[in-house]
Amino acid sequence: MLHRNPKPFRPTACRDPPNPSLFLLHFQCRLAAPMEVVGELLLSAAFEALFHKLASSDFLTFARQELIHSQLKTWNTQLLNIREVLNDAEDKQITSSSVKLWLSDLNNLAYDMEDILDDFNTEMLRRKLAAQPQETAATSRKVWSLIPTCCKTSFTPILVTFDVSMGSKIKDITDRLDDISKRKAQLGLEKVSGKTNSTWKRTPTTCLFDEPQAHGRDEDKNKILDLLLSDEPLAVIPIIGMGGLGKTTLARIVYNDNAVVKHFSPKAGLCVSDEFDVVKLTKAILSAISPQSSNLDAKDFNQLQVEFSQSLARKRFLLVLDDVWNRNYEDWNNLRSPFSGGAKGSKIIVTTRNTQVSLMMEPSVAYHHSLKPLLYDECKKIVEKCGGLPLAAKVLGGLLRSKLREDEWEDVLNSKMWSLSDTECGIIPALRLSYHHLPVQLKRCFVYCAIFPQDFEFRETELVLLWMAEGLIQVQPSEGNKQMEDLGAEYFRELVSRSFFMQSENGESQFVMHDLINENGESQFVMHDLISDLAKSVAGQQFRHLEDKMGHNKNYINLKDSRHVSYSRSYHEIFKKFETLEEAEKLRAFIALPFYLKHGCYLTRKVSCYLLPKLRYLRVLSMSGYRIKELPNSIRELKHLRYLNLTSTPIGWLPESIGELYNQQALILRGCRSLTLLPVSIRNLVDLRHLDISNTMKLEKMPPCIGNLVNLQTLSRFIVEKDNSSSGIKELKKLSNIRGTLSILGLHNVVNAQDLMDVNVEKLKIKELTLEWGSDIDDPPTQGNEMQVLVYLQPTCNLKKLAISFYVGGTFPSWIGNPSFSQMVQLYLKDCRTCAVLPSLGQLSSFKNLRIEGMSGIRNICVEFYGQSVVSFQSLECLIFLDMLEWEEWCCPSSVDEERSLFPHLRQLIVKKCPNLVRKLPGSLSFLVKLKIEECPKLICPLPQAQFLEELKLRAFNEVVLGRIGFDFKSLATLEIGDCKEVRRLGLENLGGLKAFRGA
């Protein structure tokens, strides 16, 4: 079987896990007298963060110079001794209130220790920056390591104040740590062995497992076996069903069935997951079916396909593709090309949650196999144990699935968690137990979600940025160059797979927290109420939502011990709402929800000018959606701040003091339409990873030396200035980590196109790219190098969306429309007024949306536009032409067969403000649903044949195009006709399905 990337096909071990039904039957006897328990305080992970800081070589050098090295070494030793008893304390807290209090005090101490170490680290960064010449003040830590010792600075009052302040804090921490250590001995806490999760990785899957046993799937197994062993031509067999139904297990069972083993040779299986990389998949399958293949990495895709085809030639093979999500037909078509050479009877099993994925693979109807939930007889033992709640069964199943040995199942069986009544502590034991067995990293990230109210919808990328700011994501040396954002995404998806998060039903674009666990097209998620309760139970006082009322006093919440607070935004916020936060001086997160709001709300200035400067340990501050026009200079006091969100505020500028927030990771200014200037000091934010300035229309230039922010991954807009070397295109060269969305504006200011050679946009992990020249059409082209500039700006072939505006070259370079851009789904060409020819776009296999606007140099759209493909624009769904003032003719292939091969999946066609267009429209658009023809008075050809057309709008047009609307478009539901005198002749009485008609 396969043991290379992509991940091998799923079971988690070579041995089948113990029978869950038997163990769950035993669990029913385990409920004992109820007792209260507090949530685990995640101290193991907190300690790891402390040890990481204490071990930093830069930090140790700083500590020696501050004469605190010996003290910190003592702290480290004491923490190591305390860590050894955490497993024992975790168990004993269930029955001992003294141990519970000890853990609570230890948790608060860990927070405070992390804060003071962060103080030291911030001061270290400040001194290093102060020691450098002003012109190089902002640079990366790679450069800092070459700078002389940071403490060799002149005597200043700032240093004296810092030293005195730190001395007092160090003494306080030392005294508390001594007390914790003494109480540890008095409580009799001992070192016990326990599970460690510091090296968690998601388990890859494999086809190997011994004597599988699956209950209730015999009928499904036999059906699949009958399909596999039939002597039909090559066939795809999809197994479809929601997550957790056992699709993978069923595929494994039939894969290892004796009859199947004898029937097929070769066999291979692998887990595809959400990365459908055709080249990687081809290599993986080839290495499995042909172990003698060598040097696969050195071969191009064509060589791989040829060798793959030869390996399958005249052989009856079986291939299992597990967990497929990709719906790109071209990807599938490329992968399956070598399969056709196999012998009759070859089969491909595909497991997927998505019916559309299976349909894309074109299986016979007879080969579809939808997996249904197990019947009550097979599930009743699990349901009984989980209190009749399917969610509890699902989450517990996620836990047991990850346990590979019988002794691990015994640990679950004997857990004291089962002795805690859900009527006493409000949490179902199955859910509490599933949380208890989460890897430490996932525990911390999950508990953080207790800051959200129930039913709150959230996005993956937003939550990952919060986790990062709070220090919950630490990349280990063993993980190489992996970025924190990527590791955070893995954590998020693992929590989804374990059913702690579930996709929101309110929209396709976000995630909600499952209550049991408490713009850009990104999915939304939510937690079920019970899971939300679980998160809040574990979090205790540390995570609070202001609207959550506690105790008998419904108007007061004690926030003294809280570290993370959120609240639901109101239209007018007065200070009374935030009075209780004055005592929460060690608050780390202050978040207004929701994160994104279209209309503005009012917030009293007392919050920003009086309250926030007191909250000096804030790491996360989100004030999006408020009508805030400026930030006070006192923002500099928030030295620990890592995440600042001012989305959709009317702020016009940021104070220079923002450059003193040396720990800043994310600065979100999206939709700040009044923002005109970024501070020069932003170059000091050497840890900044995300600068979101999208939709900041008044921002006309970049701050100087922005290229020094080498850790930037998000820079949504880069504005090229004229004759300014500190803000020129060369600055982009230094930002080699940019990913996601990038807009490069002001390209008419590029003097020397050669400067773009080193920028190397092709190596950036860009998914969406906007390229814009000057928007003032009265300005003539200044450099005459536009074509060369566009050549050098060729992006990665993984690009999904491209927009080009105000380009003044005569033609487009060949990379635009090149078939290698197989993931391109959208292209927008706007006001490229000097271009006389459109690029050849018909061969872009995933292309769904094309908008061409203001191309006044286009007179004819010729056959070159369609490319050399047999089927042109095979995936295009929406085609829009706007403001094409000189366009006269739309040339289509002359033969009927060729014309039918154009736009085979087009659903929407809009042609508007094309006053000189005479002819012609495509003759046949079989899947067209929506058609709009407006302000095209010279168009004299008939409308396309479109038997499924539902919406038609015609305005300011030549009535010749009307033809026989009432007879040709019998599926019409909406019809709008403007400026037409001959409506009576349309035969509208034949449109029985017409629901709306508007004529003028």
C-alpha cells in the first residue's frame, strides 16, 4: 500500500480497534455518585509556552545583562517540578476543593508569568530597534541577530523606570511561585505517568487492518462487492454519505476482502482530502502500483502519465480514492487519462460527502451507493450511553476512533469522568470525556471559543488569527518551515472533524460553534449549544461574554479574574456597559461582536481614551464597526497587543505611536474608506504578518520601507509611487511571504520594468490578483513598457481570480489564458482601452466568470478568443460585456457542431451599453437561465436558442431581436422589456410559467 504524500488511505492502525458496542455496554454500569468538577486549566500547554520563552537564546542574553538570569533559572526549575504533578492534580481536583484551588492559583500565576516574560521580550525588541540607525529601524529578526548587544545603550529614565517596575513584578512572581511549590508538597501531589500530546499530528490513513469487524454494514458490503466483481468496463463506484457514517471503513473492508484481493492486480488506495493535486496524486498512485518506479520527482507530468498508463496497461486494477472534495472536472479528467488502458473489469472506489463530486466522475447510475445511518438496533447502546443525544454519540465516536489499542479503550472506560452526573455539572459525560482526551493544543484552541456567545458564527481565518495572537499556536522545530497560519488551519479542521465545530446552516460562508462545544466566500461555522456549554464550563472565569449574566445579580458580572472578554455591539454604547472592566486590569482580549458590521455604531470616547490605556496586557482588540475617527496616542501603552481590528470604521489616520506596538501580528483596516495615511512608524512592526487594507479607497501611498516587514503574509493592496525609491515596486521584492489576495496599484509609475524581475510574483502563494494602471484616462501612457510589466507580473498557476484595470498596452501577454492556469475561475478586464484583441481564454478549464468592461479598442471578437480546445469555455457560467463602445461583431464558429461546443455550461449572459454591436450572438446556449440585452440598438440578430431560459431583460434594443419570444422561451418566469412598441406580437399568452412581466 501507499505510504507517501498524499496521505495513505484511512484506517488508523494495522489492527482493528476494539468493538465500540461492547465497551459502551460496559460504560452503562459506570455512573456513580455525582460530584462537581471544574474544567481542566490547560496548564501543560501553558507551561510549554513558558519554557519556550525561557529557553530563547536572545532572551537568555537579555536576562544575563539585566542580572535576572539566576532568578529565571530558579523559576524554570520550580515549574519543571510542578509540571510533573499536573496529571495527579488533574485527577484529584474532582474530589478535592484544595487541589482545585491550587490549580486555579497556578493558572493565574502562569498567566502573570507569561505577561512578565512578554514585558521583557518587548523591552528587548525596543532596545534593539533603538540601537539601529533610523533608516534601517524596521528590519527582520534575521538582521537583528547581527546587531551588537541590545543593552549597550545609553542611560535613560525609561530604563530606570523599566528596571524598577520589573524588579517589583519579579519579586511578586517569585513569592507566589514559592507558595505554590510549598502547597504542592502539603497536598501530597505526586508524579504520575500521563498522556502527552505535544507532538500531535493528524493520523494518515491506510488500507491495512486486520480482520475488520463492522456491525450493521453487511448489506452495504455485499452490494459493493457485487459491483466490484462484475465484469463491466472501467467503472467508478462512489460511496456517498455524511461524515462519520463509515464510508472509509466500508471501503477498507471490501478492499481487503479475499475475493477482491484475488480478483484485482494491482490495487492501490490513498486519502485525497481537500488537496486534489493531480501531479502529487499521480506520483502517489504510481509509486503504490509500481514500486520499481524511480526518480518520480524528477519527471514532468507527461512522463508520469505515460509511465502510469504503461503500468496499468491490460491489467485489471482497483483504485480507492478516499475523502474526495474536489469538484473540478478538468483535474479529474487529467488524473483518469491513464485509466483507460486497464483491462475490462477495472474499478475505482471513491468516498465522498458530496453528491456533486460523485456526479462529476460520471459513474453509471447503478454504481451510486449512498450510505445511510445505522438502524436503532446497531446504535441503541451508544445512544443509551450518550443520553439519547446523537451529538454526544458523534463526538464520543471521534474520540474512540483515535484510540488504537485495547488498553487505551480501557483508560476511557475507567475514567472518573463517567462518575460525574450531567445533572450536577450540566455537561454530558460523553462530551466531557471527548474533550478530556483532546490533544493539548486542540484543548486550548477549543476552550478559547468560550469567549463567543451561543449560536455565534465565525470564520476559520478570523479564529486562527485570534489563536495566534493569544499564543495558542506554536510551531515546533520538528515541523520545519510550516507557518503558524497553516498549523492553525490544521487545528481548526481537526476540531471540525471531531464535531466540535459544525458548518452553519445560515449561510455557505462561515463556521458556527456547535452548542454542545460552545464576503469572501469563506465558510461559516458554529458550535452546538451543548458544546458551547462545554467550552464555557472548562473556561470558567477566564473567558466571558458581557451579556452572559451570572448569579442572582443579573446586572453585574465580576470580571476581576477574567482574561478574555467579548460583548455584542449596540448602536449606542455608553460607558456604564464597560464599568466592570475597570477591575479587569490583566485582560488579554476585548472583542466587539460580530467582527464585521456594515452599518456604524457609536462608542463613547471614554472607552478608547480612559479604559483601554488601563488594559495594558491586551493582546486582542477588536473595535470594528464603530464610528471611530481616530485612535489616541495612548495606544502605545498596549505593548502586548498582537491583533487590532478597526474594520469599517471612518478612521482617517493612525497615530505614529502605533509603531511602538512591537508585538503586532495583525492590523485589520478593511473597509476603512476614510483612511488616507498609514504611519511611517509602521515599519517598526517587525512581527506584523497581516496588514489588511482592502477597500481603503482614499489610501494613495504606502509608508516608506514597507518592504522591511518581511513576515507579512497579507498585504491586500500595494501602491506603487512615482519617483519614490522607498515606496517603489522594489519594496515588493522583499515581501516573499505574501499569500492570499494582492492588489498592485499604480503600475503606470513603474519606470523600469526590469525592477519587476526580482519581485517574482510567480513564487508568491497568491489566489487572487488585481493589477491596475492609472485610472485617469486623460493621462497618456508614460513609460511605454506596459506589456513588459505585465509579462513580469505573471503569477503562480494556482491563481483563482485575476483582475486587470486601465492597462494601456496593445495586446495581452500569452500567460493570460494559458491552459496551465487550470484553477482560474474568474477574470475581470476593465478599461483596457488601447487593447485591440482579447486574449485567448477558451482553454481555461475551471473558468466560471468572465467580465469584460470598457474595452473601447475592441471592434471584433474573433475565433482566436475561443482557443484551440474542442470545447471552448467548458466551465464558464457567467459572461458579461459592458460599455464596449466600438464593438461591432461577435464572431462565432460557422458550423452548427462547433457552435454547440461553445459555452456548454453558460447560465448567464449580459450584454450592455454596446451601441455599435451589429452581430451576432451565439446561436445556441443550451443551459442559459438568465439573459440581458440593454442599450444595444444596432443588434439585429435573433436571440440564442435557450430552452431553459428563466429570466429575460431587453431594453433600448432593435426589435428585430425579439423574434418569437412567446414560442421559443416557454420556461420564462421573468420578462422585462423596455422601449418596445410591438409587445402584442410576442405571443406572451404562450408563456404559461411567466410570473413577472414588466414592459415600458
